[in-house]
Amino acid sequence: MISNNQVVAKVSTKPYLGIQSIDEFLSGEVAIPWLIDGWIQENCLMMVHGPSASGKTFLVLDWCLRLSAMEMQNRNWCGHKTKSCQVLYLVGEGQKGLRTRIRAWQQHHRVSENDFHILPKADDLDREEIVTVLAEEVGQLGLRPGIIVVDTLHRYFSGDENSARDAKAMLESCAKLMDRFGCTVILVHHTGLAADAQHRARGSSAWRGALDIEVNVKPPSSAKPISILQKKMKDAEHAQSRFFKLQPVSINGWFRENGQPITSVVLVETERPSKQVSRKPNILDRSKKRLEGCWLADGNRYTKDGKPYVAKLDLVKYLQEPPNGLALSTARRETQPDANRMIGVLMTAQLIKPLDKGWIIVNEEWTSVISLIAKNTDPEDKKKDKRTIEDKSKLSSKKITKKQ
């Protein structure tokens, strides 16, 4: 039989997990240690994702070359304070292109030396033996990386991106590197192919769940530059989005076989694109088209003081017919001066004014357009059905005097 003293002695020989009191816990470090203030924390897991050719590698290179520069006049990134560190960049593809990008960046920013190290081959980091070999090699070289970049995740991952279990193996490898070197790991990844998947990383939701920071890169368009947006910031407020363009650089002393200089591009911050005024799609154009169509319809071409006039009864009837096909109740609502209804939209835009039991078009440009359409659709002047509303009594009784 085991005594109580023997039980206590047996339990006390086991290692402690490190349970703390609340006071001990609160006495720890509070301030977030940043490599780039508001964007990259020390010892965290990040992901930068975007579609192919969006500029995500240019962004990560700009960060890492800036942080690893031995001497740089202005190390800050877009006004955000930075802290220098060593970088280990795992590049699984496009090694030749990476050489020109790095050299172009150094030339553009007048940096001659970086504490920047590269592994120019891909292997499966989700395999325990591979991540162990990598950690040992880094240690043997005496490196202390503040950032390890995996570009791209697909090239260093043997599992299924959509499998939470496979993702867990890769995330555990990242955690081992972070624990061993106290570094930040940045995974460069692709978004899905679907149009509605361009804002999130491809694969299992387990990736996002494990991240401390998530950044999305949107490619440029004819109207917008490259957009850099934070999608997740676990321990701080989201930073404002940043916008960039790619600026060409001709690399000094580097030439192609034909003697032409080798060129690349660098990421350069640009202004935020102007916001477009949002409104319901085509609601004004649609309202104009409907009123215009009603007036041009056979038997409805009334005028007042030389301006097109549409009676309410005619408009309600027209809205019920093809191609509109509205129900009677809906057609009647469209004739109300509500800001979200057809007549209300046109009145707000000051294109029409109420007159008797209808509306008159007061916009001169629109009147000219309608008149031109009427002329082209009625080639024979004698067959034109243009009529004039003389006064309210004639309108209400629908006694229309035909123009001679």
C-alpha cells in the first residue's frame, strides 16, 4: 500500500507546466514588438496572398530588403517605423527573376548591402525531417533570421491545401522555426481562381485561423493601382490600406546577350484612388429611358411650350406594357415623387417638373435628344403625331388639339 507521502513525492518529481498567477501573467510584456509598425510583428505567423502577377512578391521583397539593408537613408515603410533584422528567403521558383528584382531594388534605393540570405530551391517543409535539416543548417551558419519567407507556400508544401489536417502539419513546421529562432514566418500564397475568391487565400480555412496577420494584394486595373489591404490583424487595429505602382528600373552594368540593358521594376507608393460616387446601378438612365420611351410611343407625343409632356395615365399604361411589364400597382408607385422611384429620381435630377396631371421635360439637352430621335423615327412630317396641351381643362378631359 502506497502512503500519502509517497504519492506527494511521486507527483512532485514531474516537470511543471508553468502555471502563473494573474499578477505574474500581467507583469509580462504588454507592448507589441513591431518590425514594421502596424504591419509586421516580431515572432508571428503572416500570410500575404493574391492572384498570380498581383505584385505580392514585390511587396514582400520590399519589406525584407528594407529591413535587412545594412545602411539605408530612410528605412521607414510608407511612413511606418521599422526595425532592422536579418532575412532568410526561401524561393521555390523564379530564382533568375528574383536576382533582377533584388538588384533593381538595391539600385533604386541606393543600398549596397543587405543581411539577406536565400535558399534557392524548394522542398517539403511540412515534413518533419526537412524542417529539422533547415533549422540545423541555419544554426550551423550562425544565422539569426528575424523573418523567414516561404515563397510560395505551394512550392514548399506536399499536402492538400484544402485539408485541415495537411495544413496543420505545415503550420507546425512554421511554429518550430518561430520557436527555434524567435522569428516571423511569412507565407506567400495564391488566392482562388473564382472572382469571389480574390480576397482570401486558397485552400482550407485552417490557414487563416492560425495566422496572426493576413495581407491581401489586389492587382492593378485601368482605374486603380496595386492595393495592399490587411484582412486580419490579431493583436492590433487594422492599418489603412496602401497603394502602389510598379516603376521600371534599368539595371546598371547588366546586359542581355543582344547588348540591351536588363530591366526590372520596383514597388513605389502612389496616391489612394479617388472614390466613385455610388448610386443604384443605372437608376437615372433607366428612368430617363422609360419616360423617353413613353413620350415616343404612338399617340403620346404631347408638348407644352415646345417641350415634351407625359401624362400620368399614359405613363402608367406604358409601364405595364412590354418591355417593362410592370404590375399596375408597381407602375403607379413609379409615378410617385419618392427619391427611389422613377419620377422622384428624375425630379431630383431636375430633368422634369410636374404639370397638371403629368410632367414636362425641362432639361434642354434631353429635349434636343428626344426631338432628334422623334424626327429620325418619323421621316414623313405629315405623319407625325405631335400634339399640344393647351390648358389644364383640356388635359383632364383628354381633349387634345392636333398640331397642324
